[in-house]
Amino acid sequence: MIKIIAVLCSLSSPANCHEQTVTTSFFADISMQSCLVGAPQLAEWMKLHPAERLAAWRCVIGNQDREGA
């Protein structure tokens, strides 16, 4: 399983950023290649976060999570 970790920053306070796991309903059975190029579903998912901008994302295989950052 591939998970996408998005880095979202507040539009009102651009220095205020946090990481969030993208919900799997948007990315069922996504490939690593699709994840790395920013699958079109990422734009759909961002509609759920109108007060934030997507600063970055990373792809994680399995249940691995990076702590911090």
C-alpha cells in the first residue's frame, strides 16, 4: 500500500504548515509512479482544504511514517 503525506500551509499564515495523510478514498490502489508525479486526485483532495495550499507531498510505502518535520 502506498500512502501520500501532504504538507499543507495556511493561506492566512504561510509559515504555519503541517503534514497530513491523504485519505485513501481518493487514492485507492495508487501506483508509486502516479504518486510521485502528483496524481490528479490530489487536486480533488485539496478541494477539502480551501484555506490551505499544498506545499509538498511525499509517497510512503506501507505503514511507515516519518516522525517530526
